[in-house]
Amino acid sequence: MKASLKALLFSLGAMVCTTPPTFAQPAGGTPANPTLQYAKQGWTAEDRQAFYTTSQGSHMMPYLWYKALRRLDADEPFGGDQLQRYGYLPNDKSKLNPEGLPVGFVIDGDANSGFLGMTCAACHTAQIEYKKDGATQQLRIDGAPATADFQLFLKDLTAVTRATLSDADRFDKFARAVLGNRYSATRAKDLKTDFAAWVKRWGDFMDKSLPASPWGPGRLDAFGMIFNRVAAKDLGIDANFKVADAPVSYPFLWDASRQDRTQWNGGVPNGLFIHALSRNTGEVFGVFADFSPKKLTDTPRLIDYTKNSVKFAGLQQLEEKIAVLKPPPWPFDDPEPELVNRGRVKFAEKCGRCHEKKILPRGTWLTPVQAVGTDPRMFRNAERSSQSGVLAGALSPNPPGSKLADPALTSNILATAVVGALVNEAFAFPPRLPNFNSGVWLAIKKDMSDLLPDSQNRPITLLLLQPSVRANLRTHIEQRLTQMFRPPVPDGPPAYEARVLHGVWATAPYLHNGSVPNLWELLLPASQRSASFMVGSKMYDQKNVGYVTDSSPFKEGKLVVGAGAEAGNSNAGHEFGVDLSEDDRWALIAYLKQL
């Protein structure tokens, strides 16, 4: 194998669990080809496919390796069912998807030399099922939380790669599939050396990251995994690993560009494309991008952040799609107008203080970050500290001009890495004119009216010939990216964002950790909510507004959220509307359906 590929493989990372693998179970009783429709959200078919297939620089493993893997529980390719057994969604072969990968799984490069990776569509695309005239119908909802079981996918992928390495017959078939007509004993031996190094790194990462109590379908400890990738794996500091045991639901994407803050703990300032690019760069670091920061000088501490695989242009393209994505309209019979009007009054009384749309002077929507008694683990885990390694003493955006401490808050380490990568991409050293096709500059150009208001209608190339303009622009960008990944009140009680609720019907289960199955139960006192329920089903419950909870396509689909729940899974808190009469609750739900 070429040395360049070896280097990439050695920088990838690691993922596994030491417990025996629990394989995904196929959903039973689902018709082979239910009718598929798409929610009316303002996208064309081309927009949708771009969202599903645009690479953001995620490098999970060489695609040829993935393609050659065989399942342990069936004599089939590991990805042969488009990963539907894990809840991921199929996507037909096309020019943009020549290998027929599932929604949100992509090849960075070509099929022969590229890497399998993920994009945001894998976790932020939903599909509901419902009955109509005795037949099962399917409705695809772009930007909605997925019901896939990511941890189970990671565990099974780890198990199958370990088995492929340890079983001679299995590896021989794998090597012949990867090498094709180039197969020889020598090349197979070289391949095994490279594959073994990848399996160890991937497996070590997962052993140290994945919790013994699974996240379950539709949830992920995103901050925990990103922190482990950047602060532990990428900095090469084993002591920085922590178990990722604070799972949250995937947030919905429509209207996200309009919020003044994003992330469940409100830790990311928002409103500009450069904000979105920074947030999403952190996300790519978490889902297997290569990142190897290198020290250039000690005094001052200068870091080269350019050694990364992030596709900034792809991220910007995806964010521009999301910025125009509309909330999905309620797809069933319209609620009765009188009931909706009654619910509107109750919404203003019980929900409006936190969830009504309030437009701020810059045009963003106010996103309150409120402590309402919900599970504290995600908030507290996000406040962990780590050793800073090579980044110690580097310029940090928290606040701008400061130097990163050692140890430091892990969120500050992540912010330093993310902002460093963006600034290095935009303002190269030594100084030179930028690459305006870079995704960072595509974002900056769209934000110029805010970053440099006096520059409007002036050619940006001529402006940037002036060193003072470049320095001024860089200062404004760094000011906008201050306090990245830090909650508004880090020393206060655990608090989470309260969003405008357009399309909320499509975002079950509810609360930041997905611990309440439907809107009806969200309006009940916590003591009256389900203490446990089944997760992962795509069948929709139109009455209670959520997914059905009496069955799951997954073997381990039960989520315990009441008495006996693991820390991080509690369904406590957010007791608003609990004093409403039953009729008023149904009226409020009718109003929420049509938002």
C-alpha cells in the first residue's frame, strides 16, 4: 500500500466496544416497497441529493475496505442492505451516488482510492411510516432527527473488522476483494499490516469512548465523541479520553440558520455563515475527519492547523441548502380551526415566553437557554477539562487574543482547533491572496455586509490587496467566533436551548435527550410520563404526535427514562402545561401540529 495511504490510515482514529457485539435485527412486517413521498420543504430533487451525497471530508475507512467487508450474522456484504438494519435510509444509485450508499454516507474521492465517510444527512434525515387505505406509506423529512442506531453501527463495524483481521479465511476473502487482479501474497501481507494498524486505532477509540449502556436509536453523545476525537485522538493524549455517556437527540435543521445560538447547551453563537462553518467543522472533526495540528514555533506559539481533511466548500454548500430548508407541514388531516385557535391562546400562555419567534436587531431569532429541571449530564459533561498538548499556549478565541491554558476546558481546546483551522484556511502564512473557491471564503463573502459594512459593492480582491483590510477582516471574524462551544452561563444550573417550534411534530422524541416519546406526554407532569418506552420505530402516532412506542425494529430498543434510568436519560423537568385540562392539552397539540 502506498505510504501516503498508510499515513492517512494511521491518522484516522479508532472506535469499538469490548462487550460482545449485538447485531442489528431487521425490521419485521415492513412491506418491501411502501410508497415513498417527500415533505414539501422547498427543496428540489437536486437539492436533496446534494444534501445526501456532498462530502464534508469525513474519512472513516478506505471505501474498498468497507466494500469488501462481510457481515458476521449473514453471508452478505456489510453494507449490502444500505445499512437499513441500523435505521439508515436507502438512496438509489445515481451520478452523485454511483455506489448506491445510504443517505448521508459518501465517498471522499473515488471508489477505488477514496474514503468512506459520513455527512450531516445521515443523522438529520427522517422517514415516517403510516397507514392509508390499508397500505403502508412513507414520508421522507429532510433535516429531521434520524431514528438510526449509530452506536450499534459502530459496534458492529468494529466487530466485523476485528473478526476479518483475526480469521485467516475471512481475511483472505477480504484481501482478494480489495486487491482484485493485483492480488499477490506480498500485497496481501502489506494490506494486513495496514488493516491491523487501522483496526487497533479504531478499536481503541471505541473501547474508550462508547458507553456500556447504549445511546439507543435516534441519539448520540456528539460532544463526547467530538471531544475524544480532537482532545484525545488528534492530540495523541490518552488521558483525555472520557466515556461518551450523555446522549442527546439529533436537533432539527430547518430554521437553525436563524437562531442566535445553536447546540443543545446554546454553546455556539450563530447567525452568519462563518458561524455555521465553525460549528460544522467541529462536527466533521467528530465524525472521522483527519486532523493533525503541528507546532511551528514556540515563541510565540504558532500552530499549523492545515493538516486536516475538512472539505470547507462541501460544508458551505450543505449550509446554504439548510438555510433555505422549510419546516415540514403537518401531512395529515388539518386540525379543526376552532381547536387551533384555542390552542394558540394556550401556547401564548404556557409556551410563548420561551418558544415564540422574537426577531433580534441583526435579524436572528432569540434562542433562550433555560434551566427547566431537565437531565443535567450533557451540560455538565460539556464542562470537562483536558490536557492541551501541542495547542498549549496557542492563541485561543475564548476570549480572542488569549492563550490556551494547560489543562484547559475541552470546549476551549475544540474552539482553538476549529477557529485555528478556519483562520489558517482564510489567511495563509506567509500572507498571500486567498483562494476564493475555498468554502471559508465563500462563507466570508456572504457575510461581508456584517463583517465589513463599509466594503459593500467594492471588489473583494482589490480590498484584500491592502494589508490593513486583511487584518481588519481577520479581527472581525475572530470577534464573531469568540466563546465558541461555551454556554451563555457556564456556572449556572444546567440549561438547554428553547427553539422556535416550527415543524415540531416531526422531531420526536422530545427534550434534549429524547426522553419523552410524544407531545401529549410532554404536557404531563414528569411523574405521569412513561418510565420506559420502545424507540427506533418509524411508524407514526398521529394522535399523540410522535412515533409508536410499543415495538422497535432493534433488539435493544427499550429506553428507560424514569425510575432506574441511567444518568443522562432522565425524563424529568420541563413541566409546562401540566395544569391544563385534557381538552386544553389537545387544543395546544392541535396548534403545535400546524406550526
